[in-house]
Amino acid sequence: MRDEGSEGDVKSQPKLEKSSPKSSKSRAYYLKKSEMKVLQLIEKYEVLKSKGAVDKFLAKKRKRRATRGRKYVPSVPKR
């Protein structure tokens, strides 16, 4: 369910910083990877919210995390 087009949109748009009085040159400020991830997550949840599928998505995510947790718990042998 990855939308490859949205990733390119975030990367291609530079985030413009406020011009400070110290620097006379204005350069485009490109986002860090962490900032891009945050923006992508926000976009993803907005799309889910518009579809009304946030609860379903979070329930599935909770289930996956629970099964991962059970996977690494050692089972106690019965005597």
C-alpha cells in the first residue's frame, strides 16, 4: 500500500527557511530524512482518516506487534 508518488513530492519540494538578517544569500533548505519520514507519516494518516480506515489500520498494527512479542517469549515446558 505504499504510494511511491507521494515520496517524490516531499523530496522534490525544498523547505524554505526564514531569511535571517545575517545571511544575504537565500538557499533552498532540503529536508532531513527524519523530517521527510514525519511528513510522510502525517500524509499517510491524513489519507487513512479521509477514508475512515484509521481504526482498522491501528488494530492491524496492534495485532502485528503483539504477535512479534509472543514470538520471542520462550515457552515453558510442561512437566
